[in-house]
Amino acid sequence: MITTLLKITVILFGPQGLVYVDIPRNLTMDCFDQCDVLREQYATYNDKANVWEIKDKQGFSFVGCYC
């Protein structure tokens, strides 16, 4: 039986390595579209370093999501 995952796992890179954060999934939106919304809401792109940095200035970078 196939079950639908009701979460998105956001992958962040921080001072101590990779961090995985589970976030409830919005079922009215495609998973990867929701990942884009999360990235744009919580991170800013640093063109010089070529990385999406989390806005709270704690040293975390947004790597991506898996669904």
C-alpha cells in the first residue's frame, strides 16, 4: 500500500553539519513549490558566496527539501 507523506523535510547546513527539519505539508500545493515558498520566506540569496542564507543570521544555509 502506498501512503502519502504529510511532511516536507527541509535540509539546512549549519556550523555543526546538516540539519533536517520536518515541516507539515500543505496538501493544496505541490511539494517542491512549497519548498520554494519556504526558501524565499526564510532565506536570502548571497550572490558572492552562491548560497541561500537563513535570515536569522545564525550561520545556517538553505540546502533544499525532499518530500
